[in-house]
Amino acid sequence: MAQRGFLGRRRPPRDDLPPGQYDTGEDFPVLTAEVTPVIDPERWSMSVDGLVANPTTWSWAELHALPESTYAGPIHCVTTWSKFGTTFAGVSLDLLLDAAGPLPSATHVLATSTTGYTTNLPLDHLRGGQAWVAWTYDGKPLPRDHGGPARLLVPHLYFWKSAKWVTRLTLLDHDQPGFWEVNGYLNLGDPWREQRYTGD
Amino acid sequence: MTEGGDAVRPGPGPWRPATVREVWRATPSTVGLRLEVPGRVPHRPGQHYVVRLTAEDGYTASRSYSVASAPDDALLELLVERLPDGEVSSYLAEAVEVGDELEVRGPIGGWFVWDGPGRAVGIGGGTGVVPLVAMLRWARGHPELVPPGRLQLLAAARTAESLPYGAELAAYGARLVLSREASAAGRPAGRVQAEDLVRLVAPDTTYYVCGSAAFAERVSGLLVGLGVEASAVRVERFGPSG
Ligand SMILES: Cc1cc2nc3c(=O)[nH]c(=O)nc-3n(C[C@H](O)[C@H](O)[C@H](O)COP(=O)(O)OP(=O)(O)OC[C@H]3O[C@@H](n4cnc5c(N)ncnc54)[C@H](O)[C@@H]3O)c2cc1C
């Protein structure tokens, strides 16, 4: 069904735009259902626990002492915008997971933020250079409203999986729905398969 | 806060055709649309829909719009602010006529919803009042479920003329906060301040803050400054950052 006279403000077509998404250009919309917390990096820490051989907690300084790693590419929000050419830097989750040593029984991860926000991910979507704890965006400290001081970054899934203000990853032997997964979005959230809402 | 929402609810279902039944200029920069959507699932006050526009060659654009109508309204009411260069809003606000067909998908969102009976405070800026209007209409239509005073509202805009649903909000007893002029109730011109909010703060209350990212940031910060638990504040941000 076409709308009479609707042309749209198109950007050049691109193969790397998942179905149903539009290119937001310079904009970086903020989508959060919560109050933006004020977090002192000196009092923040990042933990990996649950089904791991060595539950480990890193301070801000300890995390920054690890080799830095960068993601450059697009991000996709379930509310239909995609943003191209983003650059985030932080630490690869591979380093943190390797240090903690997932037990063979671990299959899923629940990410928890300082606010209590949670999201669930299959463990194999966080390994192999697919996920980061990020603290800079475009070379500058990650703004608070985009999850600063540090957020999870899993750019191949819809962005609600990239928990802002992340502080903890808990490895589980089962899948446990998080905040949006209970409140109407789908479990995995693969933009190329348009896994948006419950029932898709 | 994962327990705050309901159990998993049915999803929004498929794209549905929506026939435009009423169009009106609500304020100088906003247009109201009332849509007939056969087969739609009833929404809860606070939820939104996605509207999709398709060009002749199949190009599509979609954006989210909160529902202003109560769940038991026969039509689905949206209110769209026309943004300069807005791809979807300018079409909805300028080109759409009665009888046109759009495509919609919803309702969406299980968090920014209130249908009683708990105590709620809604604070909306500009078009951010839209989901609060659905809550207000629900409360007004169901006095047996929602005792008076259970829902308190504050609506902010530049001027009374630019505030969507201003008269309806004022009649319900909403506090109007106008940044460019004094309100009819005598509040002097100025942005939302802690003293506007302090009278709304009470125990066992959930706060629903909706508007631009800047408005949501400012109001939620003020609430937390007044001692409100961050976990009691639910935020819906409409626009881009900055
Ligand atoms: C859950 C949700 C509910 C929403 N409910 C409503 C509603 O009830 N009524 C309503 O009018 N809008 C609502 N919005 C915003 C709406 O989805 C669109 O973002 C808005 O209509 C702009 O779309 P556009 O295609 O016209 O503009 P775009 O083409 O996407 O953007 C054009 C320009 O406007 C700027 N811009 C985009 N959005 C906004 C904004 N909201 N405020 C200021 N500048 C902006 C962009 O930076 C850009 O420069 C809601 C958004 C969300 C996420």
C-alpha cells in the first residue's frame, strides 16, 4: 500500500541497511526507559560471574590497563534507526570472558546495569570479536545518556542488547529474559532477521 | 526493575491498514489524527504505535507515535508534531487527509504504561503529553477503578497555545508550566523547577516522564534531586539527543 504523494527523504541506498531500518545520519537518538544515572568511574566496576571458573571484578583502572580495542561500523536500534560510521573503543569481551573462564555448562549471559536494567544474550554472540565494554564514542568519553562511563556494545544485535551503564555479566546455563525481553521485544534481536517484537 | 512490567504480553501483531477518519490542527505545529484500525488489539494507556509510509516504488519510512486515545475509544488517536525536514512527521502533518490509508503496527511497549490502580504522576513536555492524555482519559472514564487524585499531571510547553491538549489537561487539574508566559492559574513564566514538582512527590508513586531527551533528562534529574528513587521513574524520550 503506497501513500499518495509520499516520496521520503532518501539517503543513497545501501546494502548494509537491515530490512525496515532507516539511516539516521548525524543523529544519535537516546532511547532509555530509565533515569540517566550519575556514575563515578572510581566507584564503578565490571564483574563477570556465574558459571565461570574465576569470578572476576575489574576496577575502572584495571579495565583500562587491558589492551584497548575498537569497533567501527553501524549500530541498529529496534525503533528502526541505524547509524553508520560509529566508532567505539573499550575492551573486547573476549579478554574478560577468557580471564573468568566460562564453564562448559554456560550457554547464556545476563547483563546487568547499575540501574538494575538487564538484558540476556547467548554466550556465543559475545565471543569471537563480536562484543565490547566500551567507554569512548567517536574518540571522546561515552556521554552519560549513551551509557557512560561504560556500556556493553554488541553491534550485530539491536541496540537494546548493548546495555548502558553495564556493571556485571552473569553466565547461566539457561536463557533468562531481561527488561525489554519481558516488556515486549524479542529474545535475540537480530536486525537482519527483523526480530523486533514478541510474536515476530 | 525487571519485575516492574507485566508478564510477557502478546506482541503488536502484523502491519494493519488504518483509515484516517479525522484530521485537525491541534496547535500551530501539531496535527491530530483519528484512525480506524480494523482488528487492532486494545492498547494500554502510555503505549505507542509505529506508523509506516510507503512510496510508489516501495521505499518505506516508519516512526513511533504514542496513542492519545483511551483503550475503549472506537478510534486510535495520534498527535504529530511537524518537524522541519521531518521525513514522516511532515507528511502526516501536512499531506494526510480524511479517507487516506496508512499502515500501523502496535501497540508497543510494556513499561511506560499506567492503567491504575497505583498512584501515578505524569510529567510531559510538548508532545510528550500524548501518552499522558491516554492515561487521563482512561482515569476519567473509569472513576470506579481510579479514585480521584490517583493520577496527577504536569504539562510543560512554551506557551498555552503550543501545548497540545492544553484545555483538556487543565480541566483535569494538570499543572501547566509555560516557559514563555504566565499560566492561567498564575504560575509565572519559566521552565520546570523543583518547586513545580515537589507538590507532586509522594510515597508509593510511579512517575511517568515524557518529552524530548533534554526535557526528560532535566525533569528526571529534578525528581531524583527531590529524593525520588530512580527506580520509581519511567522515562519515554521522543527525540534525538542533544
Ligand atoms: C516511543 C516514541 C513515541 C513517540 N511519540 C510521538 C508522538 O506522540 N508525537 C510526535 O510528534 N512524535 C512522537 N515521537 C517522535 C517520532 O517518532 C519521530 O521521531 C518524529 O515524528 C520525527 O520523525 P520525522 O521522520 O518527521 O523526522 P526525521 O526525518 O527523523 O528527523 C528530521 C529532523 O528532526 C529532528 N528530530 C527528529 N525527531 C525529533 C523530535 N522528536 N524532536 C525534535 N527534533 C527531532 C532530527 O534531528 C532531524 O534533524 C515518538 C518517538 C518515540 C520513540
